Amino acid sequence: MYILGIESSCDDTAAAVVRDGRELASSCIATSADEQNLYGGVVPEIASRRHIEHISGVCGRALREAGIGMQDIDAVAATFAPGLIGAVLVGLNFAKGLAYAAQKPLVPVHHLRGHIAALYLTYPQLKPPFLCLVASGGHSHIVMVRDYVRFEVLGRTVDDAAGEAFDKVARTLGLGYPGGPLVSREAQKGDPAAYRLPTPKVEGRYNVSFSGLKTAVLNVVNQAKMKGEAVSTPDMCASFEHKITDILAEKLLLAARDHGAKKICVAGGVAANTKLRETLQAGADKLSAQLYLPLPALCGDNAAMIAAQGYYELQNGNTAGLDLNGLPTLGIDYEPAALRDGALRDKE
Ligand code: KG4
Ligand code: ZN
């Protein structure tokens, strides 16, 4: 069974074809990240405009590279939540048009469920249940993945997402956008013990908080400026990366210990971080647990993950009509039945 996936929730316009939820047939991405870099972050209006320009070409390429046509596709899966609403609607409406014209089912996919499904493409044998840290530019969740379409959020950030903290620190240090890979690259040349950064206190056993950490970096930089002193960018990046990856790993491993989880996963843009991967591997070994990490190319936003999750949503009968709306803040643990009867739409 072939699913065409479409993703446009942030600054990447992506389309992909996946076979039976596990096998990548094609994956195409056009990004506006370079243009967004001029403004130090994502400008929603620009993201929407670039999606409009790219969506048709990217979908055509995904089909061509998979060597199939719309007649061979069994369903069209698209991100409908969460994300920048103007951006989400571009991909979603295009998906509706394709589904309608080709008379194929339309499958709504939650973006974070998609990030988790990147693991199914990386590990064809991996099956739920497992424990997963989902860390992206907009979200940081510790999720118990009960089955392919049932999720329980055990912990979350109470303020900034992990990727957002990387991006803000990068901006403070004048490194550019997206910040994660740039901070990580600088960190390799620095000393992680150079700056003592705080571990923010937070209520909730598995919750995290990064706003204080980001402010601490800003304070060090501002105070140094006032004194006419220099801040070492590599040292600050290494200190920050060490602290934030430690916090993420500690909470995930705590949840794993408490729940006796033997399968531990990470997903989302921040899952590409080498330091986080190493810290988690050491922790998982201590717990005699198996660690699953997505292929680096599938950590950031892509449509292959949307097609993969779309396959499992379709298997569970989670299709939608052409009145499906985009939901900018919907949680990962929504009930598909509530989506069908419109109850969720009215809350947003
Ligand atoms: O999942 P994603 O591509 O988009 C969202 O759904 O938000 O995540 C993007 C985030 C950005 O904040 C980016 O800075 C971060 O992931 N990121 C990283 C790395 N690569 C991307 N953060 C830390 N280390 C990295 N290597
Ligand atoms: Zn994402």
C-alpha cells in the first residue's frame, strides 16, 4: 500500500511516498530556512507564501522519484495539526484537492505523531509500546506510545521547547537560524564546564523548563558586554548543550526507570543532536534498555514520517472529509472520534 505524505507545518514544504508504513519510496523537501535566517527565525507569512510556490512541484517530484502516479496511491496523508496555521493550511488544502481529484481517502496526521513514525522508517521491526522523547522547535514531550495511534503524555516543557532554546541561544550569540546544528558545531570546539548554567526547577516529575536556562545565557552575554569582556562562543555553546541535553536525558531515563520501559526512543529535530544521542546511549546501557534513534535525515521535518504515520492512521480507520480544518495547537493524545464529530475543531 502506497501513501503520499504532505507536510507544511513550519518552514519546510515536503512530500514523500512510503510503502506499507515502513519503506521509503521517495522524500522531497523544499525549505525556506535560508530566507527565514535573514529574520532570525520563522516569519509565518513568508513560510505560507513559500509553501504555495513549492507544494505542487514537491508533490510531483515525490511521485516521479517513487516511479508511480496518483492512480497507484492508496491514500493522501497530510499534517493538519499542530503548527503555523497559515502554513499548515497550504499543504492540507493541496492534499484535499489531490484526494478529491484522485478519489482517494484523506488521512489527517498529527505532526508529532509523524515525528515518532520516523522511527518506523528507521527500524522496520520497531513496534509500540515504547517510551519516546519528542523534542522539536515547538514541542518537548515525554510520551508513552501505547500503540500506533494511542499516546499518553507523561511530561512536557512548561515554557520553551528544547529546539526553541537552541534557536534562542544561537540568536543571542549571533550564530543564525536554525540554531541547533550551529550551536552543536560550535560546542565541539568548546569546554562544557566553562560556564556554570542553572538547572531550572519545575513542577511535575517528567516536566522540563528551558526558559531560565536561555535567560541565564543571555545574562552572561549581557554582563560580559557591559564589562567589555568577551564571551567564548564555543565554550558557551558547549556549556549550554551539555546542560540542556543532560536535562532531557535525565527526565527521559527517569520516566523509563519508573515505567520499566525497555524500549526508549527520541524523535524530532533535536534528536539529531550528537551529544543528546551519546548521553542517552550511556543511560540506556545502564538501564539495559534498547535505544532507538531516527536516521539523521528523518529527525527534522519531512513528509516521509507523515506518510508512515498516515499508514497506521488509515489502518485504524482515521480518515477525514473535505471539511477537515487545520488545528494549530491540538495535543498528540486527541481522540480521532472527537475529530470526526467536530468536537475538537470548536475548541481551537
Ligand atoms: O522537528 P523540527 O524540524 O521542526 C519542528 O517541528 O519544530 O525541529 C526543528 C528544531 C529547531 O529548533 C532546530 O534548531 C532543532 O530542531 N535542531 C537541533 C539540531 N538540529 C535541529 N537542535 C539541537 N541539535 C541539533 N543537531
Ligand atoms: Zn517538526
